[in-house]
Amino acid sequence: MPKAPVDDCLFCRIVQKSIPAEIVHETDSTLAFRDVHPKAPVHVLVIPKEHVESIMHLEKRHAALLGDLHETIQAVARSEKLVPGGFRIAVNVGREAGQTVPHLHYHVLGGRAFSWPPG
């Protein structure tokens, strides 16, 4: 059973539409919206509508949700015209890695070349 939205979670509030966001794609289980502080010409966040704090909080029951998230990432990459050129997906886990919102989210970044290693 999905967890209820967390009232003090920024992304749960975006899912509930109580905070505005520029939504680029939405499904029954996922939401994709533009990052308000973009780090690339295209910077879209893809989140589960269910509150999951991070990758470390995923359970076996989330298998279908993970598939949905990756399908949403593909849809965003296509709609933002990031393929076939390429794009980067980043997921931060914990404060030391740069996770500032404790709700699982994928950064879909593109529209420019990236170097390696990151950060």
C-alpha cells in the first residue's frame, strides 16, 4: 500500500498541486517537472507520487514503480529532444551527496555536453 503524502515534503506538496511547478509529464504514479534551479539547459526532476525518501527506502513492492519512473524518464528525454544526442540521470542519496529534498527524485539533465567524473 502506498504511503500517504508527507505534509512538510516539498515534492509531496507539488504532487498535491498545492505548490506550483512546471509539469512536463505526468502518469498515475509519477510526476516530472522543471527544476527551479537548473544546472543544464534541460533539467527536469522525475519523482514518484508516493512518498519514498530515497533509493535506500525502496522495497520489493516498489518494483513496478521503478519501471514507471524509468518510463517517465524516457518520455521526458524524448519530449525534451535529448535523444539521440544524450542526457544524464543523477540521483543523490543523503545530504552529503547533495539530496536537499528527502523525496526520491531523478535529475534528467541535457542540452549540453557533460564532463566525467561529475562533481
